[in-house]
Amino acid sequence: QSVLTQSPSVSAAPGRRVTISCSGGSSNIENNFVSWYQRLPGTAPQLLIYDNNRRPSGIPDRFSGSKSGTSATLAIAGLQTGDEADYYCATWDTTLSEMVFGGGTKLTVL
Amino acid sequence: DVQLLESGGGLVQPGGSLRLSCEASGFMFSSYAMSWVRQVPGKGLEWVAVVSGTGLTTYYADSVKGRFTISRDNSRNTQDLQMNSLRAEDTAVYYCAKHRGGYVYGMDVWGQGTTVTVSS
């Protein structure tokens, strides 16, 4: 059982916009920075979003992040088949003194 | 180029030990916290442990506390994960990851992973 809750799967057609939510609490999301990771099949995770809404260099602006209270959201616009992957949110949990991950959301681009 | 290269994975019997290493290059190693993150086949990412840039602060997931020890050698740009009393549920791909700063920040560089299999 993950501390952060994500929907197991989401799907959308190419070109559409999809959002992936991540729900937590006051000891993690509300008071710490959220990051998002993409894990393409057979590859290491890649940082997509850090500090709630900032993109590392090289990440397209189709990917965006936001946070409100105890929830965070990753949005992907202009979906491409190459975006099919597992997406994970993560943040530090101040009570647990652990980095916590969401259970992951599998994105299917139909 | 910023790179992390893990080594040390393999097959080990339940109750055995294994030491993973991660060699870093291309950045000021001592300025960044470093973590180990694992992924059991078919499951999600699980954070394992973190060590601060100085090496003085460490934290562990409950699932490995008391069995795993994370450490780093800033003179050699390496970090290690000593894994003792291994269990079947520790079977996973283990990734070395660099934080963007301290341990509360996201992880911006990942190694390619090393596979640990715990089985008799």
C-alpha cells in the first residue's frame, strides 16, 4: 500500500491531453516538493517534473506539473505513442523520514 | 556527461549478503544526496535508502531498516549499499539515483540498474 495514491491506469487518443493525479497528505505532498518520473519499458526512470512544476532541460513543455494542498497532478498534452509508459509521483514524507512513491499510473495511448 | 554506473548485483541465497556499488562521474559528487531505488518485476518503484552529501545523514525504508546500510566515499565518487539478511522479496532491479540537492529534492540522474535475485 503506497503512501501516495495514483490511479493504476489511464488512456487517451494521440493528440489529446491527459492528467494523472497523485494524492497524499500533510506530511508529504502538502509540505514538500513533488517530482514526477517516467519509466519507459525496459529503461531506467527519468525525471519529468521537479519542485512541483519545473521541467528539467530536455523535457518538452507538453509535460506540466501542479500541486494543490495534498494533491499533485501531471498533465501531458499532445499525446504521442512514445508517451506510453508508467508514471510515478514522489515526495519526501516528513513524518516517515522517507522518500515515498505513488503506486504508478500506466498510460496507454490508444 | 553526468553518469551513474551500478555494479554488484547477482544471485544470492536467502539470508545471504550482497554489496552494490555506484560510481558517479560528471558532477560534484559531494554536493548531492544519493539514493537507492528498486523495482520488483511487475511492481512499482520503491525507495530504499538515501545518504546526504556529507555522508553523515542516512534514512531507510522500513522494509530494509536494520538489514541494509548505505554509505558513500566522496574521495572516490562512489556510494554503496550493503545488503544483509536478504529475503526473496528483495529481488528487484536496484537503481542508484542522484538528488537535485538535499534528500528532500527529486532525483534527476539515474543509473541503468543492477539486478539482485534472492533465491535458493
